[in-house]
Amino acid sequence: MMNWLFRKEVFISYSRVDQEFAEWLARRLSPEFAVWLDIWKIEAGKPFPDQITKGLKKSFAGLVILSPDSLKSEPVEDEWITLYRQSFRRGRLLIPIRYRDCEIPAPLKRQQMIDFRDDSNVAREESLGNLKGALRKRQLSLGTVALILLFIFLLPTVMVAIAFPSDRRTRETLRRTQREVQAVEMHLASVTESYRALQNGRRDYKDPDSGEHRLTDIWENGQLIFRDFYAGGRLIARDSFRYINGTVTEKVRTYVDDNQRVYLIDRFTQAGVLTTKRYCLAGPERECEPYVDDMSSPLPSPWLMFYR
């Protein structure tokens, strides 16, 4: 259905005494709907109430399993009251599930109710079908609204795609990647400068603020050979260094796209001045065209380049 679009869930509220039925209901619903059941979702080490609150907020529907025990449970009462309020304020679907005979609270009597008190296979399958039908109906109505919003959101992108050729869009991606690489160089300068070179091996650098992996340096025979740049967990560019008589004379930077194909090659002098730039829309195995912009990228400090 539309759950993939919303990532919304069906929240099940129940008493521990009714756990066996709650798990049965969750298993029967889970092939079609995302189900939030505490024993499935609660993570160790995190505050229990916070996770319950998060589950309630993420749900597009709430099922309250009614029994004498659940109506005595304060957590269940808190949950169905929250779901009841959300049914008015946020359009959540609240469905009371009659599992065992009990005195039903007045607010829940006004909700669409599904009766599971008959535990015969035929009766349970019929009740399950009615429940799924109610959930599908709500998902469908929510999905219609979401698709309209999604269309409105994507309309500018679609118009840009029509107005500009793929080459233009690729160049925009390139400029964004260039800015990402430059941001890594500037932001991690103080981190990388605090280290010395290695004889052989690799060293990873993380963003001091987010902890995200942003750089990897690779040494061979006491010289820095490669510096890889990362964003969002993927490689976006690589610097390789050319040496003559043990002295670095050139840096070559290659940019890669989401498919790890090279689409831009820069060459910098020892002083960090850009000498040539080749733009490879079809990949480096084909002829690359000249591409001009104002770029500079100085070499790492000497003590980072060579093992001493």
C-alpha cells in the first residue's frame, strides 16, 4: 500500500496479560502494514516512555486491545487517551479491539470497533479482514494526500529537468561536489595538520563535530600517495600525488559521481595552482572536454606528505 511513502505504523496498545493475542495480531498485520509493538520496537538502553511517545507520533492508526486487564492498566489508559486526542487533532485512526468482555470507556464507544471475542478460526479471520479493510481505507486516503504533496514538491525538479539538458544538471552536481570537497579541506585542516606522515598504511579522519568519516590518507614507502574525500558515506573525490626525486611536483584530483565514475580531472602544481581541467561527461574512457573555473587547492603540509 502507501506505507513505504509515509513510513507510518499501526500502534498496538495492550496489557501484558493479553500479550499472546497482541503478538498474534501484530504477526497477522505485519505482512501488509508496519506494526509498532513494544516488545518488537523497544531498544535497550533508551528511555522506555520516550520510545512509546515516538511510536505514538509515528503511527497513522492505533489499536487498543480491550480487556478487564487493559482497562486497569495506567500505561494503556495513557496510550488510548493520546490516540483518542490524536484522532481529532491529527486525523489518526483509533480502533478499539474487543478481545475480552469488559466495560468499554465512553469515548471508545464512539469509535469504529472490531470484535475478536469469538476465538474460532472463522470468526477471527472475518474480524481480521474487517480490521485490515479499515486500515487500508485510511492508508488510501492518506496516500492520496501524500501523492498530491509529493507532486507539488517534485514539480520544480520536473520543470528543471525539462528546461535544462542532462549536461547542465551534471555540471550542477559537479559544482556541488566541488564545494563539498573544499568544505572538507577547510574544516579538517586543523585535524590533519596535527598528525605526521606514516611509513606505510592508512589513516582515517572524522569530522570533529559530527564524527562522520570525511578523509582517508594512504601512504606507501614514506610518501602520501592518495587522499580520498567522503560525503554521506560515499567516495566523492581522490587526490593523487606525483613525485620527482622524492619531491612532490603535482596533485591530480578526480571527482566521481554516485556510480563511482570519474567525471572531472583537475591537475594542480606544487603551489596549488590549477593547470588543467578535463570534464568527462561520458566517463574518462572517452574524450574529455576542457572545463574552466577558478580553483586552487594547495598541497598538504610537507610533514604530512613525507615520513621523517
